[in-house]
Amino acid sequence: MIGLLLLLACSPAVTTAAPVAGLPAAAQAAYDGCADYRDVPAAHEVCLSKAVHALDTADEVDALCRHAGASEPTCRRAWAANPVRIDTAPRDELLRVCAADADCAFQVLDAQPAPGPIEQVRLCERHVAAFLRDCAGHSIQRWLATAPSEAEIADVYAALPAHLDTLTWLIGHADACGGKVRCGAGEGPADTMCRARAEDQRRRGCR
């Protein structure tokens, strides 16, 4: 990889590539900029992953990164998870560029979370299956910082039954460790599990 970066840094790329069918003009220009490396596939892929920063739209990025071979996920992540773009581009556009890259999508969802935990966890389920527990946990922790009411917590329990383990663990921890939320007083499984976890946390102490 170091050798490839030195090659890209030291070798001017001035050859004009033949037009590629389906590439938007800006993507074609970025592709042309890597023409000198076409005979070294690994170097060509790295070059495209760098050239992608010059593009402005998801369609351009999608078209260019399809030509990046094994570096396609790197190419997509380089654009979608860029520290400036990740805070400003529409979330749906960024997620489309991430495609099946769960790490890329996780970064996008952490940077641009949905306004409520139900929608955010649904997005985690759809785009971040490989890190679902962590993605859902981040969402729930952000939500708990807003001090939801017992009724709001009950609504989230009902909407996200597959995530009761994460919900009750985090709410129980908040209850035991000085958070602004409390486990419900009901006798349903979620409230019962939450209180048990809060009590266990108190016994173990808070760190």
C-alpha cells in the first residue's frame, strides 16, 4: 500500500482514458485523471478512491466507485464519511453511496441521526445489520439524554420488541446510576426486566 501511495504521489497522470459508458461528465473527468494507472489495477483502484473527493453527487460517486474493483467500499466510504460532507449532505444520499458497507452507514447514522429512537433503530436494522446492537445502543443513549417520560418509554418498548434487551439494560443503568429516567412500575416483561437490571447495577456499582 505504501508503494501504491508513493506511485500516486510521484507519477503525473495525464493520459486521457477512453470514455466509459454511463459515467456522468464529472465522474468521467475523475476517471480520466487515473488513466496512467489502468495497467496497475491496485494503483488504479486507490487513485479512484482519491479522485472521488472531487465529485458532488451520489450518482457521480456511485458511477465512479463501481470501477474501483476491490476498493469500491473504500471509494464509497471516502466520499460518504468525509468529515465535512457527512454533516451536510442529505442522509439518504449518503446511505445510498454507502450501499452495503455497514461501517460507512454506521458513521452516517451517528453523524445524522433520525429525530427519534424508533426511526433511528429502523435505519440501523436496514443499513447496519453487522453492528446492529451498537447502532441501536447509540440511538437509545441519545434518546435517554432527553429524559423521556414513562409513557414515551412504554411506546418505544412496544415499537421495538426485538430490542428489549438493549433498551432495558440502558434504561436500567440510567435508573441505577443517576440518570433522568426511571424504569416503569408496571408488571409487564419490559418493566420487570428493567427493574431487575437496575437493581443488579446498583449492587455492582456505577462506573
